Amino acid sequence: MARKGGITKRFYVETRGVKVSGGQQVKSGTVLTRQGDRWQPGINVIGRTHLTAACDGEVFFTKKKNNYSRLATYINIKPSSQVQPVKG
């Protein structure tokens, strides 16, 4: 039986982690990760532990060493072109 007033500690672990995959199209404000120190904000990404998209575009991942010589995964967004093709 679920408790009133929110998610329980038991099911909270299931909601953490990466919410998008590489190559996926996202809109501005989309949640990319929740509660993770494995992922760092890259280009066009806002946040520290809860990473969100700063613009519309395509998600891609890069890996590089951080200040502590530890391999970190950076989540980046390649902005989509704002120009719409003219139909005619």
C-alpha cells in the first residue's frame, strides 16, 4: 500500500538515473538526469545533480577526465536549427 504525500524511499531508487539516450531529440526544460554524480553538465545543459536541457536539440554524450583525473561523462545538447524549410 502506498503512502500518502509522495514517493516512498523504497521506490525512490527506481526514479533516479539518465532519462534520455544519445541521439534523442529534446525540448528546452526536459529533465536529462536525476540525482547522479556520474554525469556532468556539458554544452547547453543546466544543473548539478538534476540536469535539464537549456535549449531544443539532440542529446550526445562525451567522456573526458575531470580535475581529479577521473573519467566523467558529460551530457551535451546540439541545438536544432531554428530555420524551418519553406514548403512550396
